[in-house]
Amino acid sequence: AQKVTQAQTEISVVEKEDVTLDCVYETRDTTYYLFWYKQPPSGELVFLIRRNSFDEQNEISGRYSWNFQKSTSSFNFTITASQVVDSAVYFCALTPYPQTGANNLFFGTGTRLTVIP
Amino acid sequence: DVKVTQSSRYLVKRTGEKVFLECVQDMDHENMFWYRQDPGLGLRLIYFSYDVKMKEKGDIPEGYSVSREKKERFSLILESASTNQTSMYLCASRLGRNSYEQYFGPGTRLTVT
């Protein structure tokens, strides 16, 4: 069974502050993929990153960075120097590999980030 | 860019009505999905289609059916809408079984009164 936990329901930060969104997962699969999606007020989920379980290297993309730690089953997401446009709901998700059946994305419940100007 | 469109952004229906939610993707993706999003519950899979005329139940299929007559179009049907089906409905598509990213539409916020 797969489970993704995002314990932070809502976070508010002041613009230019750094913020970390936590994601903890549970899976019995030895190989899997992890994802982060952003859902702005417009409603459409936007894909941000995919990470496979073989690769624990951290990744940086502009102001975004991701910290994958298999030992603690965590895949945390940090936004540096936050901006108002970062305000959104962020979802962490997991899918097993190789794929069988639907290979659905198992989503966490999301973290609503509000960046205050 | 992948484009997934949904027929309506907002929809208000009455209890007992038959409701059709349409989703179209323009990238020749094999797989399509319907999710329901509720506060505190995240996204839950209703149905999945891996090819034309093929479908599989997701986690919460009760009260819903789907239709995929053409590759680009995936319809979600509420046979007899009920108030507990008031929710945000999100459609997604994926290239195929060996790809992993799903691309989402803008969602349809359905209210059943």
C-alpha cells in the first residue's frame, strides 16, 4: 500500500522568506517515483519535479530545491526567497515502478502556501 | 505543450440529474484519468482509461461511470447526481504506461443542490 503524508496543512510566510514543505511517504515497493505538483488558484495542477528512488541526489531549479532522503522516507521541497506568485497548494505524490494496472499517482493531502507581500 | 481541457470550469446541477463531464487532450496520450479533489483528502482516483474503450476502476468509482470512444476524449458520467458528489473534478492524461508524469486539466467545480 502507498501513503503520502503532508503534515503541514497551511503555511504562511512573508515574501522573501525561505519555506520548506514536508513530504513523508510509505511504500512496500523497492522502486518508485516521487513527484511534486503545484496547484495555483486557477486550479490546474502543474508538474514540478519527478524523482526516482534510485537517485538520492538533491535537485535545484532556480529558487526551488528538493531534498530526497530514502532513510527517512522524505521528499521535502524548499522555496528560497519566496514570492507572491508561489502562493498555491502543493501536492506530493508517489507511484510505484514498474508499472502495473493504473499505476495511479498516490497524492498527499496538500499544503496551502500563502506568501504575504 | 500538453493541453488538457475540460468542458466546464463551474457546473451547478440538481440532485438526480445525469451529469456529463468532458475532458479532451491534444497530445495523443494513451492513458487518461478522472480524479476528485476534496479538502483534506487530496486527489482520489475515480476511473482510469489506458486505451480507447478500456477502463479500470480507481479508488472511488461508486456513483460514476466513464466513456472513452475516442483516444483524445474521456468522459465522466454521474448517472444520478447526489449532494455528496459536490466536488472539484480533475482530468489528467499520460503518454503511456512507461511514462510517469500526468498532465492535468483546469478542473470542473461541480455543485449538486
